Amino acid sequence: MDVLEEPGKKVVLLGNEAIVRGALEAGVGFVAAYPGTPSSEVPMTFSRIAKKVGLYFEYSSNEKVAFEAATGAAWSGVRAMTSQKHFGLNVAADSIPPVAYTGVRAGFVVMVADDPSAWSSAQTEQDTRYYARMFKMPMLEPSNPQECLDYTKLAFDISEEFEIPVFLRTTTKITHSIGTVRLGEMKKPKIRGRFQKDPDKYYNLKPHLQVLHERVNEKLKQIEEKYGQKLNTVFPGEGKIGIITSGVSFEYAKEALLELGLKPPIAKIVLTHPISKSFVSNFIKDKEAVLVLEELEPILENFVEQIAKEANPNLVIHGKDLLPKSDEYNLERVIPALEKIFGKKLGIDFNDHKKKVDSASKNLTPRKPVLCPGCPHRSTFYAVKKVFGDEAIYAGDIGCYILGALDPINMQDFIVSMGAGIGVSHGIGIVSDQDVVAFVGDSTFFHAAMPAILNYRFNNAGKTPLVVVLDNAITAMTGHQPHPGSGFTGMGEKVEPVKIEDVVRALGAEVKVSNAFSQKQLIQALQELKSIKGPKVLVSRGGCRLLTRRQFHAKGLAIPIFQIDQEKCTKCGICTNDFACPAIVKATVEPRGETVYSINPDICLGCAVCMQICPEGAIHIAKREGEK
Amino acid sequence: MKFDVMLTGVGGEGVLTTQVMIARAANIEGHYVRGVQLHGLAQRGGVIPTFIRFGSEKEVSSPGIMQANADLILAFEALEAVRATYYARKEKTTFVINDYPLVPIYASLFNIPYPTMSEIVRRIKPFAKQIHVFRTSHLGREKFGSAIFGNTILVGIVTGLGLLPLKADSLREAIKVTAPREMENNIKAFELGLQLGKEKRSARRVT
Ligand SMILES: Cc1ncc(C[n+]2csc(CCOP(=O)(O)OP(=O)(O)O)c2C)c(N)n1
Ligand code: SF4
Ligand code: SF4
């Protein structure tokens, strides 16, 4: 594996892998995380190498628990790290600020990945840079994989030097970008420590709380003084117009300026909290104008405005006047902004090209993400719709089943946050008479759903929604990480899986378990639960089919595949239009223009559900030729 | 020097593995490499636009390719070649397409039929310097038992055609580390593609 290559070697790493290497070079000994894309490859990489390197790694049940565990390690003198996507930080948020106040003993890095343009998220495009300000924590922002490595390593040192947890903030186009990285020396991890009682450090009740608060303020001031010049760089250039930027925007600026043949001075900010006042003021004092390039919120821009009041009141500040606050940046967005400010043209009309592309793609068959062929969720959705119909309210959640929001399933009427479907349904059930079904995944169940189900039991009022737990034994959406019900840990150790039905019973709800791949079982269980008043849960159990296929392959076994009997098929279209397994294809066959339904043997994953829903009994098992 | 490759296809087709393979080969030759993979929802049958950029560190920094600027586009799924025209232009871009339709469920759901190969080529033409079409997934299934080997065959083809400025040896070495489990078949698939590419190159039959 490239992450563990020899020092001095140049390898190509994903941003997330480079972060792991940086942590290894810093001698990290304890890592706890809950997955969330675009940060997921951080824990996945740790999970792969933890045993080999000799560090402790765990997939925790959620981000808050992960942050707390890492805090315990850092407090006990072991270098610790946690990682999450932006929303994960919202979950951990309650526990973070007190730790910023008390500080840590060993280096503690909190990695977070934002997702401008929502490549791997629904929900929002939140900018977590605000958290650094609110929580009083330093924040470092790399621009590319090499810097991911360098600044992760440095973040540990800064954290330990000032005894404060440090944010490493990234975005999708950094964590999921690849780049050449030069590797350094890895440090043998220290994995054992001891918690020392220290009221002066940990006692955060009034009036000592204010002492701690002043202490963290002082630490930030010192960090600004020591690292404000060191970590941020000015690339000298020509003219009175400057660029101020950070993160991936720096990469765009560099290339866009080269394309345009421009060489303005650039100030690159890596320590985006606390931002160095003297660094910014030195840069802007002799400029006529600056362009601030940063995705999402105008945080640097507002800071520059504030500093300019004293340092250079006549400075013209561009940023969000020319570029959007939503979505991500790229060369096509950055170049026109530069063209405007510098009055130089690249000679490519991006809009005109886009128009030509749109016309070439007109009426092209759309392609959107879909549940995999053979996905247990599709089968569960199908049965639930049979029993509850189109009128029921379907509360959504965030897992692979979020794809149930699309045609033809359309069974995710709203999506708020992990576990929220159950909570929101409680309110709907109390104020209306509507049938409500709340879907939740198994990983999400353990992460955030248990308090909401408990609340049904406690405040048992109105029409209690039915909760359907889609139990595929894994955290599938983010790349198949284990959770408490999976039966193994992030270190690959076998453990007794927690059964969701046992938890649900203990929470005080009725529960039924059904095989997710049996339409008959599902429909029977759903009908029985529908008539029950009070808290009720269906656990629909069926392994993630993609994972099942991988397990089959690893064992050298062939997954069974299915076939449509053309003699029996009446071309009713139920399998494509209602059930919509992507392996089933409707095609027009020349020369007679006949419509034929068939199953693509390359992608059928043999779940056998199409066989159950075909009213003609036209689908049957087939043998896959040459299957490996 | 700067060379921009775009790979496009559908989640589950092995596009990301191919990206790693080409990136490693470029690294072996001492190029500075950048690029981006976009997964997440796309892993579930969505489109996966993927970039590999290599050359001098001075010239390559953005992870993504600029609009209309790809040197080479490899489409592992035929229809997705059309959507990749965003990154293509007539003076610069060569398309190499795997004639392998993965028909989206929307074709039947919304009754928007999957275009024929000639329709696909017609739509791409205004954006392409050259277009090459091969049936590598079929070949992969036929010769090595799985359509997934079509990817490595395609990489062999573009190397043989001289469209990817990397040495065959660098790619062989990259394949060995990228796909250790299926190494033997992948190397064979690469050699097969290389041969096909070379033959077509010498025959100068460019569609
Ligand atoms: C607070 C938060 N953490 C992490 C994520 C990323 N994420 C999206 S879905 C998901 C879990 C999916 O697992 P599961 O509920 O088991 O559903 P499956 O994908 O297996 O169907 C995660 C971790 C998120 N959206 N929000
Ligand atoms: S068995 Fe039927 S429903 Fe299941 S994956 Fe194959 S074609 Fe799709
Ligand atoms: S990865 Fe698994 S759970 Fe997710 S859509 Fe595919 S089969 Fe379903």
C-alpha cells in the first residue's frame, strides 16, 4: 500500500490517504471515527493499516462518541485523531468546545471535510470554518494531497505545543483529489498513556471556567503570533492587484493565472483561524485591489474588509461580488472573475461552449444514481408501497435508501439529518391522522435513532408512525464500514453483533423481523404492524447485495443470476417501471422493432425479488457462464 | 508539459481503479500527478467523471480539467461519452469509446430510448478530433470471464494507438501494484489491448 511506502518516495495519494500518512508521520496512536463522505477514506485507510502499524483504531457509533474517545486518549497523553464530514461535526459539536477550553496533553487533530456542490451529501452546503471561530480552535487548511500530509503532521505539533485540539479542514476536491506526494519518516506510535487528575486543567465550573476561557484566548493569540507568518505564504508578483486565497481555490488560482498569463502577488492562507492580522495587513497595504478566492462563505473576505479599514481604507475588495456563495469553484468559475478584474481575456467562451454541449446532449437518456441491482432496500420499498400506498407520508433518512427519493420509488418525502425522519414523524403523527412510515438504516439506527424511538414510547400520543429499519448489516453508503450490528470492528476483530430487535424491545416498541428479499414475509409483517397502535418497528433484514457479491467473489463462488423467459413475458413492464431493478433492460430489437425485456448478466446480483413480483412467473434462475 | 485525461463511466464499472492505474504509471515516469475522483452517490450506478492530469508541477494544479480542455477522453460506457463533451473540443480532444451500453432505468421509465452508437458518434463529432470505438467489455467477458477486464483492454488500446503518452512498461508495472489479485488476467488484457491499438494504428483506420 502506497500509504505505507518508504520515506523519500514519491507516490500518488488521495487527499484522505495523505492525511493518514501525515498522522502516521506524527506518530498518531489513537483514531476513532464515524464515516462520512468526503472524509470516509480516512477511517477506511486507518482500518486497513492499524494492526500493521500498531495503532488503535475504531469505528465509533457516531461522531460525538468518536470525538469523546479521542479526547480521552489525548488527555491521557496519546496522540489522537478523529475525522468526519461536515454534518458529523454538528453531531460532535456538543462535546467539542469544553475540550477546546480545557485543552489536551498529547496532540489532537479533528479532521473535517466540507462538501461544496454536495458531491457526496444531501442536506446542505454548510461551511464548517465558522466552528473554528465559535469553538475557539485553530484551523489549518491544505490545498492538495502533499499539503494534506504536511499540515496534518504540523497540526499535531501545534496541538501539542499549545495543548489545544486543532481542526484540519478540507473540502471534497481536496480529500477526493489525487496528487503526487513526497513521503517522510513515520514515527512509531505511542499507544499507552495515563490520565492524570488536574483540576487546574479540567475543572470547568465557574469561576475557574473564566480562567480556562482566558487561557484559550491567550493560546489563540500566541498561535497567531507564532504561526501567522510561518504558515501563510506570499508569492510575490507584479502589479497592484493581489489575490488572497486558501484551500483548493489556491490550486484554481494558480492554474487560471498561468492560463491567462498573469502574475499578480498571491497571499495563501493556511491558518484560517486565527487569521494573522499582520500578515493580511502587510499584504494589502500597498495594493489597489484584491480578489478573495474562497468557496462558500465570505469568511476571509469579511476579515480582509475589517483589516482594510485601518491598513488600507481605499482598497477595492472583490470576492462574492463576482463568485457564488453556493456550489463549488472550478477553473471555469475562477477564470471569468480574473478576466473581469485584470481586463484580460482567455479567448474561450465558456457559456457558448456550454450551450453547444447542452444542445449535443438534448433528449439524452438521463442517468441518476440508483439502488444497486439486487439491493434489499428496493425490495422493502416495494412491499411498503404495496401495503401503505401512495398517500402515506414517507419520512426519509440518509443512507443508500436516500435513493428511494428518485423515480419510480418516490418514498423519501423529506430528508433532514441522520435519525431525524423518526423524530419529525412523531410531530406529524400527533397533529395529523396521516399514515406515516419512517425509514432508517441500521448504521443510522445505532448512530441517532434510538432516542427518537424511546420518545415514541415515552410520549405515546397520536398516531404513532411505523419505523422501518433497513438492516443490511453494514454502513453501505459511505463504503461498507462496520457498525455495532455488523459483527466485526474497525480493527477486523470479531464481536457479537447487537441485534436491532433486542434494542427496539428494550426501548419499549413492538417489533417484527422480516427477510428483506421475501415479498411475502415483508407484506405479512407490514400488515400486522399496520393494525398495531403505539410504537412499532419492522426490521427488514437482508445483506447489502454489493457486499454479498464481493464476499462471493472472494470465496471464488458465483452469485446466481436470473433470466426472463421470453415465451412467458407479456411485456407488462412491472419489473422495469415499478420495481426498476437496473439489471432489467427494456430494449427495441431490430429488425422488427420488437420490445424485449431482458436481464443484463453482467450486473444482475441474483436477489430473486424480480421473480417474486413478476405476475406471469416469467423470471427464473439462470446459470452465469464463465463466472469467476 | 501537461496532459489531461478524462475517464467517464458508471459507478461499479471499475473506473476508479483505472484512474489509479494510469496515475501510478504517470508517477513511475516522474510526472507530477493531479486528478479527482467523485464518488459518494455516484457509486450507486450514477455517472463517475474522473480526471487524471500529469506533467510539470508548474502547469498542473487544479484537480479537475478545465472545460473544453481534455486531451483524451476514455468512455467506459457509450452514452456517457456524450455528456463528457463538456470537457472536449474539436482541435484537441480524442474520444475512445467502449461500445457497451448500460441502459439507465430512465430509458424505459421516461421512454427516452438509449441512443444507437451512430447517434452517439454523431453527437460527439463537433467536439472531437478523433473518435475510436471498441467493444472492450464484450471482449473482456469473452476472453477473461468478466466485462470489468474491458477497462484494462481499453487502457492497452490507447497506449497502442499512441494516444496516452505513457510507456507500456510503466503501465505494466502500475497494473501489477493496482490489481494484484487479478494481475495475470489484467496484464493479459492490457497486452491484448496494446496489440489491438498497434494494429489499428498501423492500419490507420480512424473512424
Ligand atoms: C451526521 C452524519 N454523519 C455521517 C453522514 C454520512 N452518511 C450518510 S448515510 C450514512 C450511513 C448509512 O448507513 P445505513 O444507515 O446503515 O444505511 P445504508 O447506506 O447501509 O443503506 C452515513 C454515515 C451523514 N450524512 N451525517
Ligand atoms: S434477480 Fe432480478 S431483481 Fe435481483 S438483481 Fe437480478 S435482475 Fe435484479
Ligand atoms: S451498496 Fe448495498 S445497500 Fe447500497 S444500494 Fe447497493 S446493494 Fe443497496
